[in-house]
Amino acid sequence: MRVMGLDFGSKTVGVAISDPLGLTAQGVEIIRRKSENKLRQTLARIKELADQYQVETIVLGLPKHMNNDIGERAEKSLEFQGMLEKRTGLRVVMWDERLTTVEADRTMMETGIRRENRKEYVDMLAAVFILQGYLDYLYKSKKTD
């Protein structure tokens, strides 16, 4: 069972894929687009990756505010969820992504990646954190059943 994790941003989408057992998340790529509203090629690339990796579920980060409110960015993510489900035919689970970008940035800083190079990887690493959080949740739920 493979799961895809996505960090949906205004001009990029970080992509991560689980291992076949659904235990660990690995970064795959960052899909870049010139304009926020140009999503056709982004959706096509996500569909290609989902087919290539035989993905069964997509986990999409939901960028809530710290007070748990849903703002404009989260609304765009919810709209993207509908587009993804329609395009891929897969279930798209929304996952709270608060602080994943901060965590990704901190991880890169701790590993010595220079500040000017971090922007290149932050979205993909955030997708890894989103997906790993979901996989850990699934694993813990199975242990308590």
C-alpha cells in the first residue's frame, strides 16, 4: 500500500511517497508552476506519479492557522483536494500541516544545508513530514485495534 503526501503551495507542490509497506516517507520531487492558478500540468504530473508508484491514497496538507481556523490558503487546499480526487480517482485525506515547513527548515539548518539552498528543498521535505505524520498515525491506530 503506497501513499502519496503533498505540500500544496502557491507556486509549488512538494511530493513524497511511502515505501510499499507504508512505514516511511521519502521525498520524490517538487512540482513548480509559473502561476498559482495554472493547475492542469500540476494535476497531470501528480496523476503520473500516482500511477507510477501505484498509490492508493493521497494525503494533502491542510495549512490551518495556529488557532485551528481555516484561512484562504486552507480553502485553496480544500479546492485542490476536489480537483485531485476528480483527476486521480483516489481518496484524498486532508492532514493538518501546521509547522511542517518550520520543521523542515529546522531540519535542514541542523544538517548544515546553507540558507540559500534550503528553499530548493523545503516543500519536498514538508511533504515528507506531512506523509510521515499520517503514516505514524495509521501505524499507531493499528497497534491499538
